[in-house]
Amino acid sequence: MFDLARIATTLSTWWWLLLCLSFLFYIGLDGADLGAGVFALFAKDEQERAAIMASMAGVWDANETWLVVAGGVIFGAFPLVYGSTFNYLLIPLAFALWGIISRAIAFEFHGHATRSKKSWGLAFALGSLLAPFGAGVALGATLQGFPMQHGIALEGVAAAHASAFDAIPHFSGGPFSFLSPFSIWTGIGAVIAGGLAGGLYLCARFDHEDPIYKRAVKWTNLFSLLALGAIVITLIWSYAIFPWVSAKWTGPYWWVWLIWILFILFFAYKSMMAHSSRQDFAALLWGEGVVALMWFAMWATMFPYIVPETWTIAQAANPTDSIAVFTLFMTGFFPIMIGYNAYQIWVFRGRTTKMAAYSGH
Amino acid sequence: MHILYTPLTIGMAWILFALEVAWLRTGNERWYRLERFFEKIFIINFGAGVATGVTMEMAFGILYGPFSQAVGPFFGNILGFETITAFMYEAGFIGLMIFGWGKIGKGMHLFSTFNVGLSSTLSAFWILVANSWMQTPDGIFLKHGLFEVKNWWSAIFNENCIWGFPHMWVATIELALFVTVGASAWFILKNRNADLFTKILRPALLALLIVTPAQIWLGDGLGRTVAQTQPTSLAAMEGHYRTYLPDGKVDTGWHIIAFPNAQNTGNVFAITIPHVLSMLETHTMNGVVPGMDQFPAKDRPDVWVPFYSFRIMVTIGFFLFFVALWGNWLRLTGKLNATDLRKRPWFLRTVVFSAFLPYLAVWCGWWTREVGRQPWLVNGLMRTYQGVSHMTVGQEVFWWVGYIIFELTVWSGSWYFFSRVIAKGTDGIPHSDTLFHQDTGGKDGGEKAGGGLVKPTFAKPTLDKNV
């Protein structure tokens, strides 16, 4: 006999890893786009903004879609989390969403507009700021866990509600449950991280002689310092307020975490060195490596929870046969998606200049 | 609002693919120019479609939290399929299709265009599977508050989906074709590039001659499925309250106009033709069609919306068939050339007007479908109030205000830039010869397209100040 429970656990853990990967692609790829957008907030004129948009014209959509893929994976493999996340994180996610939509729209409309060009440029830049902030707040709030209870959250509704659907815990907090100093801080942290990624990205995409390149270099220097500070603050803060974090980090495998931190420091060092010697693409890759290492560390810290202290991976997962079907049909698409996304980035990889503005298509 | 953009994207992708094939096979520059022009309309829609689509994905979680949790084993899977096989797939190739001109080879570009078409069709398929399943939830059983799947095959290919998906897909093709011919007719009317746009009118009208009647036939098929699986929805669409007349005979009357009463128990006023309803739904003269009186009041949907939106959709369907016949009659009599067409401004105006009608039809169709299913979220299994998130008033106001502002901005922006692209016309499109340079081995200082320092290979991209 198969041990069905074990298969389910294995498969759901597999999807948890793929979810981690989707989010990582999103943060790594679109993080750079968003950061470049934050940079564009301080652009000297509309032509600079247009050039920054043009530099990502062919790829931003695919980059952003990794977020939608992550959403799809949550809905497909962990619907119980999907249904409660959005209740809890309505406000920060709505802000992130507004940011993402403004950007998407601004991309299309900036090229076509004449008089309203400035406002679309601003929508692009502000959207790029709002999206990582909202997402960062949501992430911080997620780390705090969801307030959940069985049955229906609001009194009075419960009576009218059939009991058939009460077996699943529902969100029971208020609209501002997500708000805390820590979640605000993670929002700011996300903007800083995005700003750094954006700076590295712009350095890699623009001609060395271009005014955008020159300013992006300074911007990157500033943001790498900010980012280092932000990492230290976040680590200490998480350690202080989350018992599950401190338990894991100082547990029997403390040396793994120590080695991990050394790796992160090494990657960060390589990135800064590459940046200062104008090996821009290498700097970007090392920088993305830092993001990946930290992201994996965070997920490893949360294991076996998918939402800390609220949903374990196994609790939140779909019934065995659903998750098996999902695995069977969808896993194979991941290498394909990564493949064509990579090809696409390859096609649009050339350096560009301020003159090459995003003008129609 | 999402449904206003995506159907055009889905249908138009295939038209673009057809144009690209025509261009590559015949080498006729006109097909290329047409493709590039309609591509602009396509991309505006695509942006709006993605933006509103992401909003929708989130809206499931935000507004229908308990629903999202309960239907996860099936519905969540299907939406996961959609994002992975279709959404991401499309986003990957659309960048290559739109910005790849001159950077990738012709074959690769054609492949990208094809994939955009295929993936958007897949996307429509999965969405229709999910939505149809809410109409006819097959292959599942309820366990611990979750809809677990018993039979994937019958859950995916549920009765409603078998007719519903073709009906929707053909609707996207019909919509895209009418937008294409509508825009073309506008140009001929204004006598701009009239010859160029007349050229696309021929194949498009021929395609419409097949598509418009096929759509009516598919609609009839879907209607009968609805009659069998969702009698309340059908009764609402037809304002059909009484199964039997007071004298015991079957009520076979079909209402042209009906005013349902406030208690939702009968019509205050109706204009009725006998036998037509039975003919439509059972294809017999006196077939029994269950009326609303067969169902308890708490299971009855509202009548106003499905009744009238259904009628608008059907009327438009027949009108568009008539337009297709008219256009093809002109074609047969040899009047389909720029000079003769300009002597028939009313035909051109009708065609321009027809470009807007499929939008209305699609919207009305969707309203019919969604309101007709009420008060069920998952037909017969989960009531709407069981599936919605229980939010405070403040949260709801916050969400709706933000949502509406955004949808309206997207909508008005789309139309504004839509009209602008059309006003600009095809004049700015560079000749296709400028696209694919022979590799000169980097003699002119630049490396080959796509690598290293990119020299603009065509229509040097600059900030266009006089757009």
C-alpha cells in the first residue's frame, strides 16, 4: 500500500518549494524593474523616464507575471492560505496592486500620450514605489501570522451560515490587524532592496557614457549601504520578536545559519567589488544572489509552516489527489517558463541609452 | 470589466497570426502593415487586460475568501493551471512579439505570435472551465467543507463547459473580426489608406459569414444545456414563471417584453408569443419548460437582468449575422473595392457601429450567466452568502472605491489611446525591409541585433513629440 499521507506531504512540500521559487523569480526580476521605477521618480525629465521604461519594455510583463504564477500556485496548491491571506492583507495588497496596475497602464499609455505624458511617468514611478512597499508590509504582516478561528468571523452572520463550510478556519481579525511597526519596517526594507536592485539593473543596462548610468552608479552606492543597514536591523528585529525565529537560529543547527550568513556577506562583497570595477552585469548577478540566499533562509526559517504559527504546509495543502493532479500537469511547465523567460531576457539584453525612449511599438 | 479587454486580445491574436502568415507566404507588404497596425490596438487591450486580470485574481481572495478555500481542490487547481500554462506563457511571448521586431528572426517571431494566440485561447479555456463548473458542478463531493474532486474528467468537461467554451471562444473571434472590419471601414470612410484596409475586409467578411451563424448555433446549444442543468437560470432569462397555464395546458409562451413583479412571483406585464419557448428549448411544439413556480422563492434568481441582457445579446447576434450577409453580398456583386464602398457610406457606418456591438453582447452574455446562477455561487451547492468574505463596511467601501476608480481609469484610458492609435493610422509604420538586416559582421560599428550594444535596426526609436 502507498502511504498516502506521506505522498501528500511530499507533494505539498514540493509545491511549497516551487512557490518559494516563483516568489524568488518575482522578487529578483521584477524587483529590479520596480527599483528602476523608484529611481525614475527622481528622473530629470520625461525622456529619462521613457528611456528607463524602454530598457525593460520587452521583459517587464513576463517578470511581473511570476507574481501571478505565485498567486496561481497558492490558489492551486494551498487554497486555504489563498482564501485567508487576502482578508488579512487587504489593505497592503490593495496598495501593492494599485502600484502594479498603475505601472502596467503607464507603460502602455506613456508612449502614446502627449500632454498627459508627465502624469503617466509619475504614475509609473509612484506605482513602482507603492508596489514594493505594499508587498513588503504584507510580507512582514505574514511573518506575524494570521489571526484565525473556526466558523464565521463576524457574529450574526454565523447563524445564517450553513455548517457545511465551517470546518475550515477563517480569518477573524480586523482590517488593520496587519499594521505593526515591524510590518511598516519590512515595507521600507522592501523599497530599499528594490532600490538597490534597480540601481544595479540600470548600471547593467545603460551605456557608460549615459547620464542615467552615471547617476545610477551613485544611487547604487548609497543604496548598498542602506541595504546593509536594513538587513542587520531586520535580522535583529525578527530574532527579538519571533520566538520561532530565535528557536531555529540558535537551535542545534546554529552553525548552518552562521555559514549561510558568511555566504551572504561574501556575495554582497563580490557584488560591491564588481560594481566598483564597473563589471555591471556581474554586480547585478551577485546582488541577485544575495536576494536568493536571504529568501531561502527566510523560507527555511519558516519551515514547516507556510504561514508562521498559522498554517503548516500540510494543513494548508489541497487534498492528496488534487495536489497530485496539480503536480502531474504543472511541474513540467516550470523549466519551460524559466526557459522562455531567460530567452526573452537574452533577446533584450543589449545596453541602451537615454535617447532610446519607449515610443510606441 | 476584465471581460471587456480579454476577448479582443484572444481573438485578435489569431488575426495577427493569420496576417503574419499571409505576409510571410505572399511577401505582400500590405499584410505586414495591417499586422503592425492592429498590433497596436492589441497591445493597449493587452495591458488593460493584464491589469484588470491581476485585480480579478486578487478579488477572488479578497471578496470570496471562504469560497476560495472551499473550492480550492478543483477551482484553485484550474486557476493555477491557467496562470501557469496560459498567463505566464502569454506574457513570455508577448514581449517577443511586440518588441522582438528586428531582434529575432522571422520564424521565431511567427512562433511567438502563434504562441500568444495559443496561450490566450488556453487561458480562455481554463477560465471557462472554472466558471462553467460553478454553473454545473460535476465530478466533486463535499467533504470537511471542501469540494474534493471525484472525477477530473467530468469536472473539467462539465456540461456547461462543452457548449460554453466554444460559445465564448467564437465570441472572441467574432468580436476581434468586427473590431478589425469596423476600424477598416472607418478608414475607408475617411478615405485614408482605403485600398489597404479594403484588402483586409475581404477575408474578414468571409470569416464572419462562417463565424456569425456558428455563434448563433452555439448559443442555442448552450441555451438548451442551461435549460437542462439550470432551469431557474433559464426561467429567469425568459421571464418564465408558470409551467402550466390555469387551464392545465403547458405554458409554451415566449415573452418579447416582460415586467416581473416585485415579489418575483410573476409578470406584471408581458407580450407573449405561444409555442416559441417550447420550440427554442425542447425543439418541440408543446415541450414542458419548468417555470419559476417549480422552485422555492429562495432559489429564484432576479429576472430583470438576465431577461433583458439575454435579449440584447441575441438581438446583436442576429444583427451581426445580417451585417456579415450584407458585406458578402457586396463582395459577390463586386462592390467590395474602395471606390464602390465609399459610395455606400451607410454600409461602412453600420460596420463601424457593429464594432461596438459584440462588446455589448459579450457583456450582456456574461451578466445573464452570472445573475442567472444566483442565489448560488456554486450552483446547488454553495450559496453566494456562504462564499463571500465577511468584511466591515469600511473595508468594502475602501475596496470598491479603489476598484471602481481604477477600472474607470483603465477603461477611459484604453478608449482614449485606442482612438489615438486609429487616428494616427498606418503612416508611421516602417517598411518591413528595414527590420531584418543582413548581418554585416559589425562593420558599421554596431554588433548584430540583440547582442551587445544595440544599434536601432529600424525606425530609430526616439521620443516622438508629435504623436
